[in-house]
Amino acid sequence: MSTRGFRFVFAADVVSTFGSLMSRLAIPWLAVLVLGAGPSQMALLAVADVAAGALAALSLGVLVDRWPKRRAMIACDLLRAAALLAIPVLGMVGALSIGWLIAIVAFNGALSVAFGLAQSAWIARSTAAEHLAQRNSTLAAGAAITEAASFSLTGWIFQRLGGFVAIVVDACTYLASALLLMWVDEPPRAPASADAAGPSPVRSALHAFAAEVRDGLRALAGDAVLRAQAIVVALTEFGMSFAATTYMIYVARDVGFSTGTLGLIFALGGIGSLFGSWLAARLAKRIEPRTLLVGGLVVWALGSACAPLAAAATALGIALLAAQQIVGDAGAMVYLITDRTLRQTRAPAEYLARVDAGIRTLGYGATLAGALISGTLAEIFGARALLFASSALIGVAALVAAMLLRGRPALARSQA
């Protein structure tokens, strides 16, 4: 188990997450405040990375399973930095447009999927199964702390120095991440399967690539636990897309909370995520994965239901939104860490990235489907109703997980 290597992976993850969160704010602000993007253009910008992930994840899973994991992460960081640096360059020559922004966001979205697949596979191949939950929790804790720092600094950098400077800072964080990963060793290679050994003389390279995609999907479909995880991910992502399109409308417009108050409330989400990551690491040693996964989903559903209960901008409303941020995010983090650990331990070693990519593809598809219909549903039923529906769908996911994983106490299997 590479403790030194994980320290560098953790540091690289914190640095690159800091940059990713900066872009999440800076690029939309740049589109609205500098390029004057309209609602339809902003909608395309908002889904560009998810759409790219949905289209590319299966192919990227094959490539990541083929490639050395450390090199894949470094390549993704360098390409993401180059893509971001193109934004200020295009701005300086007067060629920047909303179309370029959408293309760059989509490109970086696909690269972020590849990075995530490679990072998860590196951790799975470099860590003993009993320590996976601890390491996944450590990564989640780092991301939670980084979230608060990144969001607060991005606003200041954008306001004082401009959007292009914020983008350059983001690109520099990817370069720093790549440098940190240079100190990481490659994990032991997984044993190659018979189908993964290379294309036969009869089949073309394209057919061999498609066969590797099918191998990963078969590994996913052939394992009852992985199938259950995929269904639960689809349900949670579908439900979260409802909240993503209506949450800000409800709390800021319908209820009427000020942006200053909302900013303070949102910061509590980092505290909830940090607590959830700490809790997941400790409970993983005492509670079997099925109970932990279902329990995280139940707490997440209950916490998220607090938001639509906040009917007015009062002290009670603030308390309910705070509960949603702290309780809901803590439950979500327990679920997400347990889910990630199960993927790493259930998937056959030679199919780690492809199985992960298959589950992510289903989640991205559910997100896009939810985003497409949630706007229409919100017009008919209102934002508050969709927030309740979002919470209910997470509750349904908990029920489905409890049913599909029933009678499977030993969910993890060795990756040796």
C-alpha cells in the first residue's frame, strides 16, 4: 500500500479540485458578464460537461484500463490546463465566443471524467481493500474543505482582477497537480483478460475497442451488487437534476432569501460534507457496506426534504436550509464514499475503469434526462414540488438499494 504515493495523489486532488471549482463559477460569470450570453446559451453551457461525460465515458474507461494510471492523470491535467489557457488567449485576440466556451467546457468535462476514472483505479490498485474507505473519505474531506476556500476566493479574484485572471489561476492549479503526480508511482498492473490482450488479426482495431467496451459492460451487468449500484446512481442523479434546476429559483426568488444569507448557508454544506467523510471512514470499520450505503441515502433524503419545508425567509427557514446543507450533505457523502469503495472492490481488477465508466454513463444520462424534463415540470407544478420530488427520488433509491442488496452481507471482494 503506497502511503507516500497517496499523499501526492491527495495533494494533487485538492489543488485540481480548487481549480475546478473556480472554473465552475468563473466561466458562467464570464459568459454572462463579458459575453452577454442568453438563457439558451447558458443552458447549453450548463450541460456541456455532463453531455461530454455521457458520450465519452465508456470509451474513456477502455483507454484508462489500457493506460498507466499515473500518466493518464498527468495527461488529463496538462490538457485541461492548455484548454483553459486558450480562453484568455482567445479573449486577447477578440475571438472568444460562447461557442468556444461551450466547446472548452465539454472538452474539460470529458478530461475530468478520464481523470476521475484513472484516480479511482490508481487508488484501488494501490490500496488494500480494508483501507479503501479511509482513503476515499480522506479525498472527500479534502474536497469539502477546498470547496469553501475556492468559492470564496473566486468571487474576489473575479471582482478585483477579472475573469481571465481567475481562469489562468485555475489552469495553474492543473499544472501544479501534474507536477505533484510526477512523484507518484504506477500501481501494480492488473492481470490482462483474454479479450483485453489485443485485437486478433481478423478484427480491426475499432472492433477490438468495441469488444473491450462490451467486456466492461458485461462485468457490470454480471455482478448483482454493481447492477444495484448502477440503478441507485441513476435514481439519485435523476432526482438531483430536479433540485439543480429549481433550488436557486425557490430559495432566492420564491422564498426571498438574500444572496448574502444564502452564501452563509451554502458554506455549511462544506461542514456537512466534511462530517460525512469523517463519519464514513469510522463507520466503515463497524457497519457492513449495505447498511451504510442505505443509511447514507436515507439521511440524504431526509436532509434534502428540509429545503422545500422552508416556506418563508425567517429564522425557521434559515434553520431548515441549514439542516438541508449539513444533514443532507453529510448523508450524501456517506453514500458516495461507500458507493465508490464498493465499485473499487467489486469490479474485476482488469475492468476497474470500464465498470466505473459504465455506472457513470448511466448517471450522466439520468442527469441529462432530468434536466430536460424538470424545466417543464417546474412550470406546471412549481419549484417547491420538484424539490420534494427530488428528495422522494433519493428515498426511492434508498428503498431500491435495500431491496437489491438484501441478503448480500459480504459485498466486497478482494482485488488481489
